[in-house]
Amino acid sequence: MDTEHLIVTDLEVDTALADLTVPPAVRAVWQLLSESDVRLDEAIALDVQDVELADRLVVLDDTKEGGTFEAGITAATAELLAELIGSRPGGPVFTVGSRRVRKDEVAAQFRQITGKSVHALRFTGQARRHRSTGRPQLVARTQPGEESAAPA
């Protein structure tokens, strides 16, 4: 199976992230997708209260696997999210104007710049992380007294 369309090079990612004609919230979604195991729908659905900057985590509710999971984020992504959130106590993390970014605009702008699907960001990042760590980065969020479990 040809998976070339599922791979994004570092140069393509850097070029997309540096394009200042793209709203910062859209570029931040791309960065989150490239550096974590968060899916596009999950990223767009994030609200301010789902981001734990001090712990460098985002909390994902109602995931494809079902349940609530935590995804680690890099210091660079945490810094970018902190800028986007500012002093807002709630609401969507990723906004353009006063509205939540839309999946179609995030995907279309990435394809326009790179010629590739935005889903390739997550696929490429997962492949890199799996090779380097051999384990998933998404961890089930547990209740006190329960054990954590990675998704199957």
C-alpha cells in the first residue's frame, strides 16, 4: 500500500506553521496534531478548561475510543496554547474571530500549503513517536484509585 500521501516532511510542517497568512489558531491546531496523538475533531473540540498548561496535557472527552484520555503536549505547544487562551476562563481554545475554528478550514488551508491531508500530520507524528518510544502517547484519564490504561 502506498502511504506517501500519509507522510508529511519536517520542511512541509515548518513551512505550514510559518505561514503568517494562516490564522494563529489554525496553525496551533496543526502543531498540536503534529506533536501529539490528538485527532482533528478532538483538537477542534477542546475548550479552555481541557488544557492543563502546567502539566502539559490536554484532556480529551468523548474520544473515538470512548471515554476520557489525556494527551501530552510539548513545551512549545503549551506556550502556543497559553498565548491563544490568554486570560479567557472558558470557551473554545481555537478561535478565529469569535467563533470556533472549523474542521474544513483547518484541512483546506493545510492542503493548500502542502498539497497533503491534514490527517497526515497525526499519522506522521504517531509513526515517529512509536518508533522512538514504542508506546502510545494517549493515556486514559482515571478516577482516584483506578489504574491508567493506554488505548488498545
